[in-house]
Amino acid sequence: MEAIQEKKENKMGTMPVNKLLINMSLPMMISMLVQALYNIVDSIFVSRIDENALTAVSMAFPIQSLMIAIGVGTGVGVNALLSRALGEKDYHKADKTAVNGIFLSAISYLVFLVVGIFVTIPFYLSQTSDAQIIDYGKQYLTIICCCSFGMYTQFIFERLLQSTGRTFHTMITQGTGAIINIILDPIFIFGYLGMPRMGVAGAAVATVMGQVIAGIMAIIINVKKNTDINLHLKGFKPDAKIIGQIYQVGVPSIIMQAIGSVMTYGMNKILISFSSTAVAVFGVYFKLQSFVFMPVFGLNNGMVPIIAFNFGAGARDRMVQTLKYSIFYALGLMAAGFLIFQIFPAPLFALFDASQSMLAIGVPALRIISVSFLFAGFCIVCGSLFQALGNGVYSMIVSIARQLLVLLPAAYLLSLLGEVSYVWWAFPIAELMSLAVTIFFLLRINRKVIKQMGGDND
């Protein structure tokens, strides 16, 4: 009886909205910042090997992005369905959602084990003929893919914590994994403390070790601390209906993020026609922009379960307040990122031991691309709202339109002008289109879903 009472008083339905959003999001934002830091540190150390090593790691990003897309997209589906089930007080469905999510994560790992064994070399050969870049890439990406069981364990068990409002614990697991990676990077890459010098492979080993430890911690915390769900894996059989509901939200999210892999791959192909340095610049940009975007994604990770819970509980006013506060904070974060990229582009590239040719390409790149930040915050938050309400297809449409129908074609056409600096303008152009489509879908979902709920029954 006490357990039921505890579940009925879940803070996502009772705590004042702004306090709740900060309470849920701030730990996630901090952990995401630490994640961004370790991504950047990873590349900073790799750049000390040579520029080809940095290019190889940059070229690995489409596969890594696809891995993350499947893990995060599945997690988004689990998050939305589980939080909604808790809001509806359907605790049996919440438990089934959790164990089916674990099953789907295991299947995802097996897929990328195969990719790591058979796809790595053909993937690099499709982008470059430089033997050193291919060798670096094979070392790095094979380890990342074949040992991704740690990443998928971390993803799903952290999502179970997020879904039940325990975002502080995810800050601990993510932060610990990232710090371990940062500490191990120089040890494995350069062979400190008696370790052999592993170079690019060392960066990959440090990454997967951090993920494995974070995943183990997330399992332990769920078993010991997460009282809102019960994980019964004995006699488990996949539930097609639950899996279908998870992927109803999750597949659009997977596709939306996987499109980022296609976009990155396409951009690398366009940029390599100018120079490998241009590809390295694009890779550095992605590392740097994570410092701006990751806090917004952390904000979203705190927002989604609140929206989904209160949608399940029929609390429209709390949903709308959550959305308004989230947009306000996201716009502030993106504006700060825009100013940093405008004022300090050269010092940011200096972190990566940038050559003069890299600075010549990179400084205007950061200033031009960061114009898109001014519109991106609103679009990101609204995209997560669509997912939380079970309309992830809207987010998918926006992402497809932005990255495949506008950004890549615009980048290609601008590249024909013969100057790499023109290519970067494809990002603000695509984000403006994304803003227009996002506003259209927001008005539509407000009319068809949110207004139909009525007010809160307080």
C-alpha cells in the first residue's frame, strides 16, 4: 500500500512546474555538459597525434551518430511510454515497457557488433583513399562498434531513471563514465603510467571503458533505487504490442537522428573535395557545438517525462507551462552559444592544435554556422514535445526536410561556387526552413491535441 501511495505522489504531477523542470533538467544538463567535455577532450588528445588522426575520428562520426540514434531513439520511445503509463497509474504496463526496452537495447548492440566486424573498412574506403586515415579509422571504429554493449546498457538504464523522475542519478552515471574516459584518454593514447602507447585505438578503449562502468552503475541504481518499476527478466518474452508502442514514438526519433548520420556523411563527401582539413574542421565544429546543444538536450530529457506524465494525467496547464519554460531556457542557452562562437572562434580551434590552414577555414565556419543556433533552440524543444505526445512523426518530417531536402542540397550547390566558406551558409538556411515547419506543426498539435484536453482539474 505504501509503494502505491509513493507512486501516486510522483513529483512530476505535484511539484511547481518551473521548480520541477529545473529539478529534472539541471542534473541532465550538467551530465550532458560533462559528456560534451569528454567528446571535446577526446578530439583534443587525438589531434596531438596528427591531423589525419583527427580527420579519421571525424569521419567515424556518421556511424557513431547512427549508434547513438538507435539507442537514444529507443530510449525516447521507452521514456514517453513508461512516463505516460505512470501518469495513468498503469504500473504493470510501466514494468513491461522497461523490460522490453532492455531487450531492444540488446538487439541494437548485436547489430553494431556485425557493423564493427564487417563494415568499418568499406565505410572509410567510401570516403577517402588515404591509407593512414583508413588505418586510424579502422582501429578506432572497430573498437567503438564491437564494444558498444556498454553504451547501450548505459542508454537504456539511464532512460529508466529519467522516465521515473530520477535524473540526479543519471547525472552521476553519465558524469562518472565521462570522467573515467577523460582520465584514461591520455594514458591509453600516449602510453602513460606504464601502459603501451595505443594512439587512436587508445581513445576508443577509453571511451568504451567509461561506457561500461556507467552502464553497470545505472543497472545497480535501478535495482536498488528505482521503486516506480520492477524489472522481472525471468521468463521474459518480447511483447509485440509494447514494442510497437515504443517504436511508434522511437522510430521517428531514430530516423530523425539517423538522418544526422546521412547528413554528416554527405557533408564529409562534399568537404573532402576541398581538403581533408575541411573535414577535420567540420569534425571539430561538431565537437564544439555539442557544448551548446548538449545542455539543451539535457533540458529536453528533463522536459519529456514531465510532458508525458502530465499528458497521461490529463494535466494540460502543467504541460503548457513546462513547454513555455523549456523554450525560454533553450533560447537563452542557444543565444549564449552564438555569442561564444562569434567572439572566440580562433581560441576554440587553438584547443585542437589547429594549423593556419585549419584556422583559415574554421574561424568563418564557426561564425557562419552559429547563426543557426538562434532558431535551433525553439525547434529542438518543440520536436521533443511532439515525441512526448506520441507525434514523433512531426519531428521526423522536420528533420528530414532540414537535413536532406535543404541542408545537403544547399551545401552541394554552394560548394559549386568554389569556396568552402560558402558551404557553411547551408546551416542557417536549413534552420530557417526548420523553424517555419516546426511552427506549423506546433499550431497543429495545439489545435488537435493540447486544446482538446481541457484544463487541469485542480
